[in-house]
Amino acid sequence: MTFKNIQYIIYFFIFTLISCEDVITVDLATGRPQIVVDGWINNKFETQKIRLVSTTGYFNSDAPPYVENATVKIHNLVNNTTMDFTYDKDGYYTWTPATLADTLLVRQRPSDFDRDSDGLYNNYYRLEVTAEFTGVDVHFEAFTSLERTPVIDSLTFKTQVASDDYPEVIYGELWAKDFAGPADCYWIKTWKNDSLLNKSNEMSLAFDITPGRSDYGDVIKEDTYFIPPVRNSINPRLSDDEQEAKKPLYQINDSVYCEIHSMTENAFDFMSQAKSQMSNGGLFATPLANVPSNILALDSKSDGLVVGVFCGSAISSKGFRIKTKPPYEEK
């Protein structure tokens, strides 16, 4: 695997899952810089953001350089309109819908199930970016739709009876039904007391009712609740030190807020592989590999100069405050 692929993995995920590492200095050759696209848009009546930064050295602990001179547009391929994004700061380009009617469209299924199996999802939104980068005029595009997302029925909490090794534990479950039919993909995000659970092993991805790709969507003919590994993914994942210190998952007066973000299949595959890379560690870890991107160079000069992901999401949400001690779990 090339050094630039290692650069890419490290720098794209500094945006979503930030952790602290010891600073070390190693003399390594500098790889070819690339533009990293952090392109997540949604159907909420709020400012939409596309972030562009540049890769840098593997052991460089500084913030990634921002790409500040780009022209960023998203074309609505249904209504034949264009959203012109303007540069804000820190690599972010933004666009704000003027009215509720200008928010992004969620693709209707199954009536609008018109995928052509090419993985581009090119029936709704097209991202187009041009920029001068390392002396090259770079031009690239990406496609997405906004897929359906289920309503969160409830967040429930129970108390696990104390054991010889651990005190009572309050834990939560998210209750939502995946739609009947195949290939619904989701990213479930949880905030505890307004802080996002953002460890690599706290990233919760679901493919239909399961945490990974499966064939359940082909056989389930009615809306079905997520299975326990997905429902329970709203709980913090404790480190060995935290477990030894008997740190609680949740306590009385904690607030919990969850969102379900729909994803396209290629974004799900991207994030699944990236999660595996971020969790990769230890003496016998699998070597870092290239995570496939859905960003497409539009000419030979731009080829190999851009990586990242562009994806649209419909979002559902639910919050809960633990006001009293939850009931004990049933045995």
C-alpha cells in the first residue's frame, strides 16, 4: 500500500473521531498531497457544510491545511437547480436553505427505487468542485441521494443487577424499526450530556437490522426492530482503565440524545472499512489499506488528487433524561 493511502485514512477521520496521541517525530519522505472531501449533507432546515482540507505527513500533529480557494456547487438533478456554497472558515464551504421548501429531498421508496446498480446514486444530487491545488487545476464530482430513515420510537433504560465484580449498571436501548425491503443503511450517533460518543468502537453502523452487511433485508417483509447489538450501541464503550475504575455507563440526571442518519450503500461501505481501519491495532494488526472513495476525478490531471466521501442523510432524533433509577432488567 502507498504512503498516500495511509495519509488519507489518518486525515479524513480526524474530522469525525478525534483522539489524543503522543507526539513523536520520525523522518519520513513526504507523500503527494491530496484533497480530502468531508461531504455530509442532510434534510434538516439548517446550514449545509462541505469541508475540504489537504493531507499532510503521517506524524504531523498540526491541523490539516485548509483548501480555501475552491468553487463548490451541489446540483439538484431532480429540480434542475444549483446550490452555490461559499467559503466560511477552517476548510468549510456552506449553503443555507432560504425556506423550508428549499431543504433537500429524501428519495421515496419503493416507488422511486430506480438505482441502476452503478453505485453512483446519481438521480438526486451531484457535488462539483474545482480548485487550484499544488499547482494543478483540480476538477471532481460525486453523487448521492438522501435515503429514508426510521422514526425513533423510544430510548429506554434499565438497571443491571450488581455482581461480585461490578456495581449496578444503568444501560440504554434505542428502539426503531428498519423498513421492510433490502439495503437500508444507517449511522446512529449518540450524545451523552451533549458530548458525542466518538471513540472508534462507539461508531454505530447498521445495514437493515444488523450492524454489518447481511441478507436480512431480502427476507424480512415487514418493518422490524434493530437487533440487540444495534439497539445497545447507544451505550458508551469503556476502556480497560474505565472498567477497572468501575466507571458507570449512565447515571441518574444524565441526558441522552440519539440521531439516526440514513446513508447510501457506498457510504456505508466506506464508513465500515474506515471504522475497521480506525479500530485496527496491536502487534499483529492488519496493515492499513486503501478505503474506497466515491469522489470521482473529472480529468487526468485530477486523478489521484482527491479522496473522501460525499453522502446525503435523512435524520431522525430522540432525547431522554434519566430522572430516576430505571427498573431492573428482567431475568
